[in-house]
Amino acid sequence: MGKIYAIANQKGGVGKTTTSVNLAASLAATRKKVLLVDLDPQGNATMGSGIDKNDQEFTIYDVLVGLTRVDNTLQLSSAGHFYVLPANGDLTAAEVEMLTMDSKEYRLSKALASVRSQFDYIIIDCPPSLNMLTVNGLTACDGVIIPMQCEYYALEGLSALVNTINTIQSVLNPNLKIEGLLRTMYDPRNSLTGDVSAQLSSHFGDRLYRTCIPRNVRLAEAPSFGLPVLAYDKQSKGSLAYIALAGEIIRRNEAAVPVAEVTAN
Ligand SMILES: Nc1ncnc2c1ncn2[C@@H]1O[C@H](COP(=O)(O)OP(=O)(O)O)[C@@H](O)[C@H]1O
Ligand SMILES: [Mg+2]
């Protein structure tokens, strides 16, 4: 059964979408079957995967409000070798429409159940807020990956996110956990970086990924060509970092497989 990870942080501009697209591509490069779910009306993950958000018959909006099934909606990112459940501005309406629908917090979870067995990893790119879309993302996943910059205010925002995750875990999704914290736009020369890293490490222990994503201009350039960085500049520091992150996630995941499950295969 595939693992579902939500990439979430209510702060904008911390690297959620960059991480979603490049982690999806890096996992796919190791021959994992990957689905990237764009849960942000901005549709940046869709465009960054080389799929035109404004040229779709169906998007995640149609799936969430029950107009079509997921398997009618998936698009192949040919540059990234993974599938995408695309989003565009229509998704803003879903947030409102879902409020009066049955099981409004579980609509994404229910939709993904039908395709989950086809994938090793499903990555959900969440919007920069703690709204009903994000609730759907957190209810649909097994774990949350939190990208963050090592700056003072990042820690403040983190406690609001951790509280939300705890609430959703106790009310809606008992399996939910923080899968990992990812340091993005990492600059070891900045003195605050070391302080914040030490605090994160003492608070989150081994849930802090050892891999850090450096600030790298290739990561910022690649989306304008509709390419994951792996396809744009494979040897760049940003590309190598996301490949390392995929390796760290796969190793953690495979180390966590219960013995009974291993012997059964
Ligand atoms: N490691 C990085 N190095 C350089 N630029 C980055 C990096 N990560 C993200 N960016 C750029 O920062 C901006 C915000 O990143 P994005 O992934 O869209 O954040 P979010 O999805 O959290 O809003 C984008 O312009 C992106 O290209
Ligand atoms: Mg984003």
C-alpha cells in the first residue's frame, strides 16, 4: 500500500511546492510509482510538472465536489515520470462548496482510496493556509512533511501547525503523524541557521531530516520551463539535495516496515 505524505506549512514561500514537485520526481527516478496531488488553487505544482493548468477537462476541483473520479483526472508529467492530479483556480470554489457536503473533511481521502494501491508514494502539495483544503490533505495522509526556513519566526509558525496536526490527529485522522521536518533554502553561513537547527533537532529529534535543501537558483528557474530540477539541471546542488531527500525518505520508510509484512512477501 502506498504511503501518502502531505507537504504542509501555512506559511507561504517556504518551499512546499518546490519540495512536492522535486520530491515526486526524485522518488520517480528511483522507479517508485508516484502521484503528485496539487491541492493549491494557484496550481503551481501542476505547472511546475509541465502540465497546463488552464487546459484541463477535469481537475481536483471536479474530484472533490464529486463530478468525476480520480482516474479520469490524472495527467502524466512526462518530464518527471510521475502522475499529477492537477489544480487551478476552480479549486477555490471547492473549498466553499465542500462545506455543505457530506464528510467534508474526508473528500480527498475517499477519492484517493480508489487509486492508492497503484502508487508507492502519493505527495500532496497543500495551500499556504489552514483551511478546509489543508484539512482534507491532513486527513488523507499518513504523515506530514513540513518544509521550513531556518529563521526566527519560522519556529513561531511551527507551533500553530503542530497544534493543528494534533487536533486533526485526535478528531479526524488517528494515524496522522509528523513524518519529518525539512530545512529549505538552507544557508549554513547565516548564524541563525545553526541556532534554529539546534532547536529543531532538540525538539523533533530524528524527525528532522538530515538532508537540507540549499538555496539554489536552479530550483527557482526550473518551474518556468515546466520541469523538475532533475530534468532541468541534474547535477545542480538543488537536484542532488532532492535526490538525497528521496533516499532518506525511502530508507526511513523501508526501515519502518514491520517484520511480518516483510516475510509475507
Ligand atoms: N531551495 C531553494 N532555492 C532557491 N529558491 C527556492 C528554493 N525553494 C523554493 N525556492 C523559490 O522560492 C519561492 C517559493 O517557493 P515555493 O516552493 O513556491 O513555496 P510555497 O509552495 O511554500 O509557497 C519560489 O519562487 C521558488 O522557486
Ligand atoms: Mg506552493
